[in-house]
Amino acid sequence: MAIQKLDIITIKELLDEMLCIPPYQRPYTWQEKTVNILFDDILTAYNSNIKEQRLGTVILYKDKNKNIYEIVDGQQRIITLVILLYILAGENKIHDYLNNLKLPSNEYSKDKICGTYTLLKNKVDKTGIKKDELFNYIVGKCFIALIVTDLLAEAFQFFDSQNARGKELQPHDLLKAYHLREINSSSVEEKIHINNEWMKISEHQLKMLFSVYLYPIIMWFKNENGLYYSSENIDTFKGISNDNLFNYALYHKASHQYILSYNELGYYRMRLSDKINQFQLTQPVIAGSIFFDYTIHYYNLLQKIRKRIDVIYETKIIPYERTGDKYVKHLFEAVLLFFTDRFGFNELTVERMNIMYSWAYILRLKLGSVYEKSINKHALGKHEHCNIFAIISNMMHPNEIFDIEIERISDTEINKNYKDSIYIQIQNINGWN
């Protein structure tokens, strides 16, 4: 068994160990809000005389050949606690175990650590609390759930357990940690840049991007269920790891490297063409920094598609008030995203969009209530007898989208709420007049 230890231990017991922050970890990034939450939780527990205050989970990896523990999960929280204990102990009373953790030395982390130090010192001073008493409370009565393993891969499997306040992490959080680990040879500056670009996309938008668009699309074109995206199936986006040397993996790695060189060296200018897009949803992603480019690429492409929809279609034929309306619009956006991914944004003409509009919105006409399961069935071809995602994945030319036929429905079959909007639009597109 790779798990070496599962235990509930005090903060002192944790800091007594020789801890290190491995190179695959991101810089120290905790914001003022998160620091305040941790401090306030501790202070509330102290004032309430709670005998055992839990501060979440820490996951450590111990190399069999070294007497050092790498922090896989809990780095931000541990650094913040060490800063707080340093303030409470005083410069002349530093306990030996506070020196067991070497704080990050890069400029970004140092600036953040200095900011956290100033924030916590001001909070401690304002409370007027006895520093030694709070120090002793934290090290002796604050506990963490500890997981120690000697397999790094297993440590990352446990990483989905908790964040700073015990809340389950989202699948994209786990993917971020996994792919950061895959770029452990990169500079701190590159990791900071990657982290900053990732944080420009909100948590909600990241969740939607993977669960509503990317994961279902990848499943649908393979004729598989696109529902229930969670941390259980993030392997879809782990891609090809650095140590994968099988033929298919080397082929994809070489292809990506060629495209990167082609774009970065400016060869495309010599040929009077655009940069080559290095991503396809029908192909695996390369683990590491490319995954972050992959995520940002599809997020930006989705935004372009949404703007094009807004320009071309009136609001009344793209309803968004009801839950079922939202599901259908997401399906329409998904099929446009997949089509654009295969052929390019310039090939997304109004005429081609109209075919995909008809395919998606015929569902809104047929069903009184539309659920996620309805969308999944429609995408898999169980309503229109064709899986448009599978068809697009095999197209050699964008005009082949015109070969898709939409089954005509009569006035008596349609959802009356959309008779004067969606139905008229689909009639006009398909010449049903």
C-alpha cells in the first residue's frame, strides 16, 4: 500500500516534520479575503475555547530515499499559518520547527508573503490578544487531517478532498494542479504567468466551459454519454504526460512542437498565412503548460461564437428565460464550437449556422420540457436519428453540413410557446412554407 500515514495531528506535529515546497507547486497566492477567513476561524475557535479546531487536510508526498515531505496540498494554508505563528512568537522567541519550512524565495511569493505578514500583524495587534496564548492554542489545539503517501500519483488522487475550508474542489482545480505538476521544469515566472492567465477566467466560467461544452462535446462525437462531468472523469483532460513514450504520444508531442516552432519563429509570415491552431477537440491535449493554452483557447473561441450569435439572431429566436431554453442554447453553442474547432471561425457562415440552429432548436419545438437528459439524447442522435457531432468529426469540408436533413414537424406537433418565433425561423431556413 502506498499510503504511509492517515492521521489527525496538531499543527506542531506537522511543523516538526521537514517540509518542502516542491517545484511543481504554484507561487504563494492567497488573497486578503482568504487570509482573513483562516485567521477569523482560528480566533473564533480560540475565544469559544473549542478543544479541537480542524483546519482542513494536508497531503504530503515522502520520497523513499529522502527524509523530506513534499507538500502536495495545503501549501497556501501552511505558509499562512507559519507567518501567523512567526508574528505570535516574536523575533526573539522563534521555535525551531518554524524554520523547518523554507518559504518561497521568488519575488512574486515574497511580495505576497510580506502583504500577508502586514495584514496578520495588524489584525493581531488590533485584537489585543495575548500572543503566547494564541500561539499555544494554534500549535496544540488546532489539528489537520494528514495524508502521507510514497507515490506522487496517488497523492494527486487524494488532492480532490478539500481546500482551505474543507470544501470539495472543482474538477478544473484538480486539472490545474495536475498540469502544474507536469511543468515542474518551468521557471517560477512562467508558473506565475500561467496562474495569472488562468485566474482571469472566473470559477463559474471554468466550470461551465468543461462541464457544459468541452466534456460533453468530446463524449458526444464518440457516441458516449456527455452527462455528469465531475472529478471522477477528469482523465479526459489529463492528456499525454511527459513520460509517455508510446508511438501515438510521440506523434502528438512532435506535432505540437512543430506547430509551436512554426508559430513562434514566424514561418507563417513567409507563407502569407495565419498561425496554425494547435488544438482539436478530437485529439488529446499534451499535459503541462499546453493544457492552460488549450483552456484559454476554447474559452476565447466560445466568447467569439456567442458574439456572432448575438449579431446574427434576434433575441426572440434565442430564448434564455426558462431552464430548458438555456440548455438548448448551450447545445447550439456547443455544436457551433465543435464545427468551428474543425474548420475555423471564418467558415462559420450564416447559412451553415442556420443548419445547426435548426438541428438544435427543433428540440425546443418538439418537447414541452427540456432537461439535461433531453439534450444528451438529442446530441447522441436519439431524437433526430443523427449524431451531428459524430458527423462533423468525419467531415472533410464544411459544406457537408448541408447534407444534414431536419425532419419536418407539423403545426400540431410543436410547442405553442415558440410558434411565432423559433418555428417561423426553422420554417424559413428549411423552406417549409
